[in-house]
Amino acid sequence: MAELEVSIVAVDGAVWSGPAKMVVAKTVEGEIGIMAGHEPVLAVLTDGVVRVETLEGPKISFAVHSGFFSVDANLVKVLGEAAEAADKIDVERAQAALERAKAAGLDSPEEIAAYRRAEIRLEVASTRK
């Protein structure tokens, strides 16, 4: 069975890498799923969840905030402004960020983006096993 080699990297360093069966990410054009043998792709990511199905079976999720997604010859690279694995997210901190964003009123694009980032982090954290 062919496999993908996946790297998830944030501005501050590597987040995760390894072999996988499938990767699903949210781009500005919609959600995209990648399996081995996929044609080359270069896409702009939006704030969202990146899901990786590893070869061993477990699915792992990452909160990724903007960036790029590339696929070439079964190499998948997720390059995010920020990225966190589900097991690394501080739920209390994310909940506090969500409350701060709500209290700010969500009147500006920045406030809405902060709210959405906190919401995504909490969604990803909920996938922990």
C-alpha cells in the first residue's frame, strides 16, 4: 500500500511528521482530502482543522491557522502560521481566549478571527482520546 509522508510545520518549528494514509485540510476553496498518488496541489489554508489518518490507524487532529498546503510525489507539507496538535492544546487557555473574544464584541475582523481560532483549538482538543 502506498503511503504519504506528512510534515506539519508552524512558524516556530516542526509540529509533527510521519507516514499517513490520508490528510484532510481546509483551504480557502473548501476542504481537501489527500491520499497516496494524488496529483500535485498547492493551496492556501484557512483557519481550520487538519486531520491525519496514520498508518497505524489512529486519526490525529491539528489546529492550523492560515498558511499553505502542498502535495507532490506523496509528500504532504502543511505550513501554518500556527499549528497545534490536539494533545498539546491548553483547553483552559483556549476557553479563556474564546471568552475574551466574545467579550470584545466580535465587531472587527481581528476579533472574529481570534474567536474562530479559539473555537478551532477547542474543537481539536475535543478529539483527544
